[in-house]
Amino acid sequence: MNAVDSTPQAPVLIIGAGMAGLTCACYLHRAGRPVQVLEAADAVGGRVRTDLTPDGFRLDHGFQILLTRYPEVQRLIDYGALQLQPFTSGAVIRLPDGRQTTLRNPLRQPLRGIAAATAPIGSWADKLRLVSLAQHVKQHRAEELLARPATDTLTFLRRYGWSEQMIETFFRPFFGGIYLDRELTTASNFFEFVFKQFVEGDAALPARGMQEIPRQLAARLPAEAVQLHTRVAAIEGNTVRLTDGRTLQGSAVVLATDGPAAYQLLPALTANEPTASRRTTCTYFAVDGPSPGRGDKLLRLNAAPGALAHNVAFPSDVAPEYAPAGQALISVSTHGAHGLSDDALAQRLRQELTNWFGAAANSWRRLGTYHIEHALPVYEAGPARETAQQPRRLAEGLYRCGDWAAYPSLNAAMATGREVAEAILGA
């Protein structure tokens, strides 16, 4: 009779408690594998973080939304526990000539279709093309769209037949805001994937902030499985060396940091891969009394070139717990480099926003400014990006996950985390 080996299995060491690392940890833990998540910061979430101010405002680290039809999110996240609050499907668009128009999604709100069709954004033919593309993406699974051969989004839009006016007044401000890429150089297969999400699902906020999503995942793990304030200095095979001098031995190591941190830890393995990221700045303002957004729950988009206020949102209109009673929270996003101090940027934004919301915008008080240097990885068309699949396995016992290894989205972070877990379980 053979003796049973009762030696405890070494945990899988996961570096990073963002959405990719926590997803990987959850799938491994569900399968009975011990995990140890090492996080340098003081809380889980990575880029998906929410600060609670002393006076009761919830400030996400940059303007973020959850697209409810993301396949990976539906696999793992309990929507009911998040108490999701949806935006209204559509947007208020400020045109280059200063006019504003409301474009509600006729695909989601058929009774408003006539109003959308007569909005001064594109022609009837342009709007019929929206319907045509909606029908197209509904016929394909999200994974099929991501696997399609790609050009850049701008070329795709022109080939599809949309007018330059439609591109400039709708696609550039809306999808440019999603990509943080107003030039629309992002790969067109990702555009089709994102278009499908807006056709079929909602854009929503958890009632208590976006960080509730990673907190939900972390709560499914044993309490000792996540170590905060734990910074990794080096990876040597299945051994991880920490900056405090300790070493940890794992059955496997998963690199679940953002791209720049991963390249620093493993420069030899990632030397020939793209490292570019897109940046954004989110400035939060507060006002006493009624919201300048009038409670319509619509995103404001700026189609005017050269503006600093690219999009404006009113999170407390969507999820009232984002602001204390009797006050409203305003989020203003500025994409790319601007070279301004926080105070100077806030003042310039107030000046621009008086054209939208009247002189009262000059008195909006700034709550905080978030600079997200590596908000999204650059994802452009090309042979290396055609399938959105960079290798998950880097070496024996060494894996990576995160949107930087696939395409820029929460869905990609979670998908790569699941795929790495499956690879480890199947090894």
C-alpha cells in the first residue's frame, strides 16, 4: 500500500491584486489550489480603485464604467451584490459650433428613434449604418469579433461609409473617449467588440464605487491569501524575492501587474513587445444643490477640437451614493498630455465648462485630480495584435495576465486571468 503524500502544495504566487490577478486567484482557489496574491499597494484593485473623501464623496481613480455585457464579467461577478446603477443609453454632444444635441440610442430606446434620427449628427444614411452595424455585431460572439482581421478604427469607419461629420461629431468624441485615443488608431476589431457591448448591455456604476468589483473577488479568497504592502523586487524561476529581503517559493508564478511594472521585472522576456500606454487625467468637482446634469444620467461629450474637457459625467446622478445628500459630483476627463498643474487645469476646465453649464461652473470646487499615466495599453492593428493573444506562458512555471497582454479593457484583464488559471490547472 503506497503512502499518501501529505506535503502541502506550494501556493501559486500571483504578483498584483488588480482585476487580472484576483480573477486568476479566484479560479485557482475554486479548483482547490492554494494561492498567495502579493500587492504593493494598500488595497486591492490596481487601476480599479475608489477613494472615499472625509465628507462622503466616492472618487474612482479616473472615470470608469462597467459594461454589463462583458462576457468575463458575467462569468464571475455578482451584479446584484454590486447594486449596479445604469447610465442612460446615449449622450449629450457639444458640437464644434457650440450647439448641444442629445443622441439617445435608438437601438435601446425605439420610441426615441425619430428624435435621434433628426439630431444634427450625421445623415439619415449614417444612422442607418449604425443599425446595420448593430445587426452585424449581434450575429457574432464577442470572441469572434476580437479575432477578426483589423485595420485602425478610423479607416474602418470610412470604409463602412460614415460621413466625416458623423465621425467628427460622434465616433471621435465617444469612442475616442473609451480608447483614450481621439485619433482612432485603435484596432477596428476592438471597436466592433466595444460597439457590441453598448448595443446589447448597459454602462453602469456599482452603488459604492468601482472598487467594489475587485473587493468582491478578494472577499472570495481566504483572508491570508492577499498580502498588501508587499513589493516584489525580482522573479527567479518559481522564487519571488521581495524588497524587504524575504523570498517566497511557489508552485508557479503569475505576473499580474500592469505592463510597465512587468517589463521592469522581466526585461529579457518582454524586450521586443509593445510598451506604450495611454494616459488620462480625471478632475472631480462638487457643487451644492441640484446637479448640473439635471439627473438625466447622460454622458456629455465634447466634439470641439483642442478642448481640455473631453467628456463630463455626473456619477451621483447615476449612483446617488457617490455624493453626500444635497450635493452633486462632477467628473471631467482630459485625455493625453496637457502640461498643466492641477490648479491650472481645473481653472481652464471651469472656463470651458461655463459654455456648457453657465457661469455657475466658475464656482465648482475641485475635490481631487487623478493622473493615470498607464490607463490603457495602446492596441493598434497589426500582425502581433490580430488575435489579441500574446503568450500567457512565459517560461516553465511562469505566466502573465492583464489587459496589457491582450486588449485594453476590464474584460481582457479578467479573460487573461481565467486563461492563466486554466493553464496552471491543466499543466
